[in-house]
Amino acid sequence: MKNFCITVVAFWVLSCNSSKKITTIIAETSPQKLPQNISLNGKLFSSLFQQRAAEYRALCLQSYNVARMRVETYVAQTEKPKAIITDIDETILDNSAYAVHQAYQGLEYVSSSWYEWTEKSAADTMPGAAAFLKYAASKNIQVFYITNREDRERTATLKNLQRFGLPNADETHLYTKVNTSSKETRRQQVMDGYEVVLLMGDNLADLNVLFDKKTEEERKKNTDLLSADFGKKFIVFPNANYGDWESSLYKYDYKLTQQQKDSILKSVLKGY
């Protein structure tokens, strides 16, 4: 019995020492402690889904498959040349690495760090993006990229698109943000000269002016109003990381602190 007690004590001491070593290793190898903010933790989890889940890949491929079918069956209404209007971020390019980088620093979007990220021209394409756009180009459909990236990001953005040989990745077909985040004026500029086959984006405001800076309820109401266009004229991609779906919850008040936003997000969650 005495020997058994000594053995137990010795094992306990070794276990404590091993635990301390493991804890030290984890602390040294982890980028930082996980953030306590609900939105930052949420961005880590949604980034994990975006980067690792086969289901996310399937959703992207499903969207591009639908887009391809629409192109195959599209019947021209005018003699204008045909075009597709697409957003870039989380529609063509995957920026989840930026969200992870920021979350581990306890930060959300910061313009200076975002510029550093886009300057790298390192974003990968979303699953199916390159194949679909190249297919559309083979059908004499021009691709226009309408993004809310700023003009200062223009060169790096084109470099990122060109890295994957995406069609029409040139000055003429890239529309960056000018004065306003609304894309309506830029869409109309394209529509003046082209018959638009599809509009693609991860944010509903990428598709129609009815979604520009609308409340949560207005966004839902207008989604139902345009329900027949989804999968036909509009192709929507999954993005749980950011977007007007989140901003509308705190009424687009970007001056709020992360803690204030966090409080609002918690207040609208349903539980039991």
C-alpha cells in the first residue's frame, strides 16, 4: 500500500510537470490568446468554415454551377454585347486570411492593415471562380469587376486577378469605389453599353440598389420582393465573416467600439 501511494504521488508530480510543459508549448506556439469579443471569435470560426469546410466549397461550386446554367440558357434581349457584373471580395477572391490575422490581434477591419493585405495580391480564388469566369469569356461575355476596394488598391487588385489568368482583368473592366460605397452608378455605367446576363456578389448591395444601407427588416422585405431573381439574375455567395447583414444590426454606426457592437450582437441572438 505504501509503494502504491508513492507511485501515485510520483505520477501526480510528473503529470503536473508535463501539464506545465504542454501549457508553455501552447502559449509559445499560439499566435495569441483567443479574443473574448463575440464578433472576433465569430470571425475565427467563420474563417475556419470558409477555409476548411467541404460544405463551404460545395456552396461556392453550387453557385457557380447555377451561374453556368444561366449562361448556357440565356437568350439575348438586345443587340448589345453581353456582360457579367461581379463583386471581388468573397465572390471571386477569398480574404479569410485577413480576418484571422486581425482577430488574433483583437481587431476587426482596419483600413491600414487591409491595404497591407491587398498590397500582397495574395488572396486565393474562391472554389469554381476561375473556371466559371473563363467559361463565360469563352461565350463572348465580358466580365466587369465592381468592387468597393479603393483606387489606391487598383494595381495590386489587378495583379491578384491576373495571377489566376481571370478574363478582363484590366483597367477598363475594373470599377473601384469612387466617393460612395453604393455600386448603383457603376452598375448603370456598365448597363448603358452592355446587356447584363448576371450580377454576382456576397452582399445583397452588390446586386441591387434596394439593399443600399437598408435596415435588417428592409433587407429581408426586399429579398422577398426580388425572390424570383435569385438563381436567375442574381447569384449570391456565402459570407459569414462580414457584410451589411452584420452592419445593419448596429445601424451602420461604424463609430461604435467593438464592445458596443458586441453588446448589440448579443442582444439580438435567440436562445432558450
